[in-house]
Amino acid sequence: QLQLVESGGGLVQPGGSLRLSCAASGIGLDYWTIGWFRQAPGKEREGLACISGSGISTNYADSVKGRFTISRDNAKNAQYLQMNSLTPEDSAVYFCAASPFLQVGLWCLSDREYDYWGQGTQVTVSS
């Protein structure tokens, strides 16, 4: 059974950076699409970025394009989200998710398309 565990969240000042990690175990994800999502209190879950199994194709939400970078290391069965130029509006619980047979494109930023989810890691951006 696939397990996803996020780490790397915490408190950061505005303008700072964090790198989130998502460790997978149980199943190798080299042919799976990976997505990163976030949810702030009182708001809907928002798709941020997704990456293809090979790591070649990526897609980003407009809200994070140019600031966040999604990547993966299939040899380590791990995926990452580098977050730069953070603002208080980025404060949320961040989740990684995985789905087989999902192409990178419009639907890879929809939470309805993912079968497996991590537990989430809190990111707080505040001075």
C-alpha cells in the first residue's frame, strides 16, 4: 500500500523560502503523476503544481508560477516543492498527492483526480 509523508513545513518570514519534501513508500512512483496542493482555514483546497512520472512535464497554478518549483527524484522515490518569495497568503497546510495514469495538464491541478494523499505539513508565513 502506498504511503506519502510530507515534511519541511514550518514558520518563515515574508520573502523567505522553504523546501517541502514528500517521501513515498510501498510503491515506486516513477510512472505516477505527483501533485502539490494547499488548504488554508476557510478556503477550498488549491492545486499548486504537478509533475509527470519522468519529471519532464510540469504544470503550475498562476498563483505560484515563477515562485514555486516542483521536482522529483525517482531513485529516492521522493518529490519536492521549492517555495520562494513567500507571502502571508501562502500560509496553509500543504499536501502531496499521487495518481497513476494521470497526464500533466488541466486535470492534474484538480484534487478530484488523485487517489493517494499525504497527511499534510503546516506552512506559516509571518513576521
